[in-house]
Amino acid sequence: MTNEKALPLSVRSVELGVRAATRWEALAHIGNSLEGSGSVHTGYRDSLHARERRASTYLGHGIAVPHALHVHDYLLVNPGLAFTRFTVPVPWDGERVSLCIAIAASAAEHVEILCRLTALLVHPTHLDVLRASEDPGEITRILREA
């Protein structure tokens, strides 16, 4: 069963095999990806960093869900996600992150998307696909099922 409202994720926002030495490098890459996909204006990357400095976006089980400060919602163009899987887990505030699902959405949309993502991530089958699939289309399909 799928929700009426699909997550705003396009295949071009799925990146596999990304390398980053630090969470700051990872966030810079994700910010560039969101800019490149047309989801945000220039400057959103800085807001991702500012948000992360306030509190870690590490969710657990090797997953981080970075997002920007909502005071910077004016930098949003189209709500979107950036799925990033790292080749080697990235040190993240004392943890190790292998998957990032960045949310570029307004404050009102952010909470709904985060709730849907966390509900999806408790299913081991879905998590296995996100961790192992080499098919961006399959990853997109799984995320849209949230």
C-alpha cells in the first residue's frame, strides 16, 4: 500500500559509492547534490552545516537525515530528498554513517517526510535494499513507498 503523496525524490538525487572523510565533507557533497537537482538555491549547503552544528542529525543504525535550518526555507525551490550511500562509513558525531537521506523541505513538510522515512526504515527488507541495491530506480521506489 502506498501513500497518496509520494516523497519528492527523483532518481538524480540517488548517489551510490560516494566518498567523504568527515560529516562536513559529506554535507557539502549533499548540499551540492541538492543544488544540482534544482531542489535548493545556492547557500543551502551552509544551512545544512549550521543545522548540524546545533545538533547531530544521526538517526541510528548508520543513517543520518540531514536538513537545513528552517529559517532558511527561502532557499528552497522544490521540496526534495538527496539519498547518498557512502563507500566507507563516515565518522558522524561519534557514530559511523553509511546512508544519508537529506531532506530539503519547509518546516511544515519536513515533519511529515521525516515521520514517513522513519516508519520506512524500521522494515529490515527496505533497509537491506537501501544498503545494497545498485539500482537508483529501485531505491527511489522503496523511498516512495514511505
